[in-house]
Amino acid sequence: MSHADSPSSLIRIEVDGAAYPVPAGITVIQAMWRIGRSMIHGVGCLGGVCGACPITYRLPDQLASKTGLACQTAVREGMAITFLPSDTSKKAIALLPKEAPTQKTLFQYYPETRRCTACRACSSVCPQEIDVMGGVRAAINGELSNVAEKFTSCVMCGLCAAVCEVQIKPHRVGMYARRLTGAFYPKEAAGLLNRIEEVRAGKYESAWSQLLSADEAALSNYCGSEEAAQKLAI
Amino acid sequence: MSDLEESKKLVSESRAARMKENRALLSPQDKDALIRRFHPDYKKEAYRTIRIGPNAGEQTVHELANLLEGESPVAGEKIALTPHHQVDLLIIGGGGAGATAALMAKAAGAKVLLATKLRLGDSNTVMAEGGMQVAVSAEDSPVRHFLDTLRGGYMKNDPMLLKTLVEEGPEVAKWLMDIGVLFDREADGNLSIRGGGGSSKPRLLRCKDYTGLELMRVLKDCVLNQQVELLEFSPIVELLTDGAGACTGAILKNLDNNQHIVVQAKTVLLATGGIGRLHIQGFPTSNHYGATADGLPIAYRAGAKLTLQDTFQYHPTGAVYPEPMAGILVTEAIRSVGAQLVNVKGERFINEMETRDAVASAVIRECAEGRGVETPAGRRGVWLDMPMVDIINGEGNLAHRFPNMLRQFSRYQIDIRKEPVLVYPTLHYQNGGIQINVDGESTIRNLFVAGEASGGIHGRNRLMGNSLLDIIVYGRRAGRAAAKRATEISPGTLTLQHLDRFHEAQKKAGVEPKAVSPMLFPDYAKKN
């Protein structure tokens, strides 16, 4: 076995100051269940993508606290765990503009973004290892698609906003930059637009009327043979 | 060297030969035989007859039957049915379908209240990795999409629901892009598409392997921007009816103070999602924590008919190792770009692009017949040979396309670019659900349903990428139809008469409820 995993051995963790024995090799959420807590807050998809379960924890041999997602963090000997509320940052009512965005569009809703002191705290807490500060700097430079790319894997846990000393909401900036980039994508999806036109123009109407009036045997035949499907002129 | 390491070595040794191997799809007869022998849907002892209600006499799994025949949490409670909220449309569930419906209804001018068990966005939607099927390429068409889905669903799909799904696909893709969903694109601007199991043409739109997260982030942002009234941590515990067959509201429960919340609504829309956390037949699940099928027993008690309530999707490739990842999905898309399934001896045993039910059955067969690999925790699985992705498509391809997968395994020091991982089927999706028409209305007047809680669109087996499409197409349709209905009617009286009738039926059939339903959460906490 190249990956240590001995579920039988017990380790000690600390939750809200109290110590508990739990099996090694389980996640923090699983440890909460083991110590008898039925979780309602601080739990979500259990797959690392919903951002409901941010935690901060300290290990015995380390000075600095770390952050993570409880469903994605394995318990360690002596780990002291505190659950944080999921994203409590203030959300601007940031609608999409009518015209293509400019460098200033983001700042309209998130003006504090420009105050970034490049302290890197946001990047250091991100459970997704996003280059958060790089994203904020790119936003300041008006590089929207670059911001969008950097925040692709953002789970909106809000840890970055919680540690920002100048109240930037990097995940919300990333979100808005992504929406602006998507809605004002520089090139048309020609195939999609063409297909929408074809549907509107009734190109498939005769196929639909044949299919929807077919009995199960006839439908089966259309499904089973490419030749029969071709006859529908699709 | 352990058996596991030894078998892993066989996987890398057999790789070169396997890459040249061309394995045909199974004949319909062989596929049918495989599924009947090994698919969990055919395990008779896992099923029983439903004794009361609209589907009495039909079969489903014990876990669901117990909930359908279960006791209401408000039975015997004295609850004053004086509304705390009066709205046009009450939406239950804050996943992709519920959020989409809320946007449509709000835009139509309806007074909307969205109540959800956890937070807005907590759902299976956020976890969807593979993509969304829309026929956008020139050699493809909505008709092909229809035929593929019908074939995949064993001809049991409702043809009209399915036609509407595939035909509106292109239009809803455009809508999503207009509100800022960033799908992967080709250099010429066209949507980047990929193949999926059971689909004759590539038609999966995606955002890396974060497609559901991308959709949910944007929809959630829109719902917040539109200032839809929200009640989080407030699941539904019972519907309210007028005693004459129409739905008129619901009773919710605030999980933080245990108080009931009575809502009078002209229309109610259930978008309560899936069923994975029932752990049917003891399977692990890929589903989120709240996927406990809440909408089903609630609608059933009020008299709504279910359809295809006996069929479930077991996704072929749920992780079985390391132990904390058990049940977590490894996206099917990874097979569509070359990853192969391999048994303990390093042999391939199925064409990886068969439909999910066939691939899952083949994995179960390998393990049942002694060709599986055992994990230290005693689970069984087969190898998913992911390093092949980079060998076939070039170095860096896997990391670029599947950053989520790479990150999840790397947290346990497993580099999926270099080594295979162990997988086994995981309970993934409820193929059936509450019967609906093309407007998303159930057999109960003014009760609408959208998303995984509904049934009929996918037949007996859903194709990959059709559920993200389903939640958007039917979220929109149900949201619009429910909002329109609300303009045509007045608020109804609030009663629990359907419960009285249900209790009479229980008594008459001699049914002793085995559970209180809805379940709301799985019971994982250790009792001291």
C-alpha cells in the first residue's frame, strides 16, 4: 500500500476545546458524526464543491492555523478544529450591463477591489488552491477573462473574503467577472444559433409528427436502426 | 507487495495491449441478459409491493416504499393553519430546478417564496461534473438526441416530455449563456462538445468538470440579484390541500428553532431532488447530504401519482478508495476520452461507452465473480485506468479537463495522471419520480414538480448530461406555468384532509407505518 490508511487506529482531535478519540483516515465531517453530532449547518454536498463546510484548524506542531473544507480534510493527530459559517460576505446586486463591460464595470459594484494591498491572505486560505490574489490583481487591471479563468473552480465558501483586511470579496468579484465574460463572449456560438433557427423554422416538425404518432414497435425500429432514423430526415 | 499493488502493476503492464484492443458494443440481447443478471434494479428481494396510495400494487425498493407509506411528521400535532406567508408560488428546493423556476416566476411578476432544507444552491446540481446534452453540431439534431435518450431509457420515456426536453435544449443553452454561464468553447467560438455513454453524437456542453457548479453559481447569483424571498434551513414537512383535490400551500419547519411555518400558496412547486442518501440496497452514493427523496412521500400522501418509481441509476464509477472518498463520483466523461475499466487481472471487460446501467452491471459482475480488487477497508472495485487519458490525448490533458478529479484524489496523495483508481457503482439518480405533464404539473391540481423529483423524462435509465438539461428546461416550464396559474386563481383553503384520507387508507390496508417521512437527513451521527 503506497497510501497509508489504517482505519482501525484511533487518534485524538479537539472540537470547540473538547478532546475526542476518532478513527484515523476519516474526514472532519465523518469525525463529527463519530462524536455524535448530527450536522445541519456546516455540511452540504460532501464532495468538495458546495462551500458549506469551511473550517479552520491548528496542528500541534504548527504555529499558524490552516483552513479547509471539512468534507475534504482528513483528521490528524492533535488537530484542533473550529467550523466557520459559510460565506457571510455581502453580495452586491450586480446585474449584467446592457453594453459590453469595461474596466470600470466591476468597480461599480465592488469598488473596494482596488484597495488590494497584495498581502496574499486570500490565496493562502483558498481550499481550491486558486491564485485568488492574482485574480484580484487581474480584476484591477481589467483583465476580465483572466479573472474568469482563475476562478473556474471557486466553490464560493467565502474564506478569501473573511480574511481580507480591506474587505474585498474576491469570490464575488470572480463570480461577476465570470458572468460578464460568459454573457459578453467575444465570439458567437454559430452552431448553436443556427440550431435554434432550425428549430424555430420547423425543420424537425415532420420527424416529430412521425415519432409522436408511432407505436412502440415503430419507435423501437427508429431507435434500433440507423437506416430507419435516416428516413426521418434528421 | 500487496495484492492491490500487484494488481495495479498488471494494469500498467497490460496498458499498451489494451490501447489497441477494439471492443464492440454488446448486442441488445447480451446487454439485456447482463443487466437482468447483475443490475440492482433486478434484485427481487430488494423490492416490495406498495400497499396504499395512487401506485398501490406496484413495486419499489423497501427503502422508498417505507417512506411512501410512512407517517407524516405533523400527524397528531395541533398546528394552527393560519398562514405566516401568503404567496403566489411556493418553491420547495434551492437546487438548479428550483432556482430556475424562481427566476422564471419572478420575471413573470409572481410573488415567489423559495424554501430550502439547507442553503440556496445546496443540491445535486452543484456536483454534476460531466455536462449538459444539447444537440448543437451540424451532424447532430434534437431528433437524434430524442432517439438516443429513448433507446437509453428502454423506450419507457414519456415521448412528449422527451421531445420537449430535447427541442428546448438549444434555446435554454442560449439562455444560460446570456445570463453568464461560461461553457467551454472552441477557438471559432462554437461550444465545445464531447461524447457520452449511449449517445450517438458528441453533444455534451460543459465547463471543465465543474459544469454543475458553474450552472448553480450563476443561477444562485441571479436569484440573489432578483431578491427572491428565501427561507433557508426550512424544509417542507407536509403539503396543504383544499380538501377537493387541489394543493393550496405547505407546512415548513425551521430547523434552527423547530417552529412550523405555514405557507398559503396558489401554486406549489416541488424541486426537492433525488434519493441517494436513502442508500438503497446498501449502496454508497454520489449525492449531496440532503438527497433524501423528501418530495416523493409528501406528494404521494396528497395523492400524486408516481411513475417509474422502481428504477434507479447506479453510476458505474464511484470511488471506493481511499475510504473517505467512497461513493464520490468519477465522471463518465473521463471514459469518453479514453480511460478504461480493468479487472484485477489487468483485463478490460466492457466497452466503456455502453449506457450506465450496462457498465455498472459489468463492474458488479466482475466483482461478484472474483475478478474485483479488495480495498483495505473491505470494499470491492475494479480499476479505472485514468493515466490513459494523457497517453492518448497528450500530457497535461487530464489536468486541463478534469481539475476537480485531480484535486480530489491529490488530497489523499493519489496522482490520477500516474495511477489507476478503484471504482464500484454508486447510487446516483432516481430515474422515475412524480408524474408530470409538459408544464411540470403533477396529477394534483396546482402542484408542480421539476427536476429529479419528477419522473417520465428519462425512462428506465437516464443518459449522462440529460439531468442538467432536465432541471433547466423543466425548471423554466414549471416556473412559468405555476406563475401563470397563480394569476388565474384565488388562494385556497388550508386543510390537512388528505392526511385523514391517507390514514384511512393505511388503516384499511392494515399498514403500520415503518418510518416518519420525509426523512430530511440521513442518520449518520453515532448514538452515545
